[in-house]
Amino acid sequence: MNKKRITLITALAAALALTGCRSHYEVAGVSQQRILIDSRYDAHPDAAAEAFIRPYKAHVDSIMGPVVGTTARYLAAYRPEGELSNLLPDILMWCAKDYGEKPDFAVYNIGGMRAALAKGPVTVGDVVDVAPFENFVCFMTLRGDKVLELFRQIAFRGGEGLSHGIHLVITPNSARTACTLDSVTLFGQPINPTREYRVATIDYLAGGTDDMVAFKSGTDVKLYQKPQDSMRAIILRYFRELTKEGKLIDAKKEGRVVLTDNRQ
């Protein structure tokens, strides 16, 4: 085969490749919708797929299926305040005794709450759905001026999960794209800028993520990272403890974050 023929074949191959990559279609529009995955998709199961999945499903169900408690109502996380976004920071306050801590308040980011809890029995799998990330309990000290900075950052985001005793009043800006802090009290008292406050949170936030950079100023930081210190493990302990006491898992909105519209 001579050089001219090789060159011709190469050129033809390149031309075909370029032609094959060129699409005759153009995007005319983009739309989206949520598709509810429910029991309708189980109406006509594929036998071969079921047979393949069966041994794995049995193993997963044995881990995720046990019931750890019962909810009194539907619990979900909302801004500015929701039942679940009240419950999880309260659980941080509850577990503090196990670490020899007495925090003044707790913060849990709503973005880390990835599911709601339906009314009724709660399984291990439900807790994994709510807290799917490897987040661990963390305690730190913040000066009052940094606490106020933190609450301004939380207000800007429209609220986060805050423990009982906090009363945050926020107002949307003119474009309603963010909020400003009007006032904040802790158990009825204003934040003292020079006082030190002990805060319970999760390691993810301790690094100043989710725009809560005030956490970076924390001192005497205590981070616990053993398996029993993960938020999933702590939530499971709390639910099981309530069950032993014959209590339901419950939380209510109580005005921890109040959205007003005092714009002039």
C-alpha cells in the first residue's frame, strides 16, 4: 500500500468520524418534574430481578428493618422552623451529658436533614434516610459577639435547626432573597457579646460550612468520631430511650425562628 492510499484512507476515516459525531437534533426546551416512586412500581415485578435481589434484600432488611420508636406526628424540616428541624438540635442537647458537656444551645443544619419521619413506627432505615451523612457530634466555645454573628448568618439563610430556648426574629430583605436578624434571645435573655457560650453542633458545621463561618472562631473544640458518636447512632439511642420510657417521638413548632415583615 503506497503513501497516497494511506493518506486518502486516513482522511476518509477522519471525515466519517466527524460526520458521525455531528447531531441533527437541537435542544428545543428543558422541563422537569418529580416522579413519585411508590407501590405502583411493585404491581408487576420482574421475576428474574426479584430472584437476584432477594438474598441481598433479606440482609439489608435485617439491618434497616428493626423498629426503634414511634412518632406522634409527621415530622419534617422546614424554614424558618419545622418539627424535625427542632427535634435534631434538641437531641444534640440531650446527648451532651454523655460527653460531660453542658451546652447553652445547639445548631443543626437543615440541609443535613434529608428526609421526613412519617407518623407511626420508625425503623433504623428511616433514621438513615434522615441523617445519611457521616456527621459526628462536636462541642465548642464561642464568644457572644461570634454567637451574634452566627445568628446573623443563620438569619440570612432563613433559619436553621436551633435548640429549645432560642427565639430568633428575622425579616426578609426587599428582594426576599435573604433575611436579616431583628432580635435574638436565649431563654429570654439577650446575647452578651463578651460572655462565652458553649455550643453543640456537628463536625460538618464546625468547619464553617453552609455559610455559618462564625463557627471557625470556636475554641476548646471537642470532636468525637467513634461510630457511637455519629448523629445516626445518637438519634437511634434517643429514639430507643424514649421507647423504653413508653414515650412517643415528638416535636412541635414553638417560635424558635419567627419570620416577620417589618420592612418600611
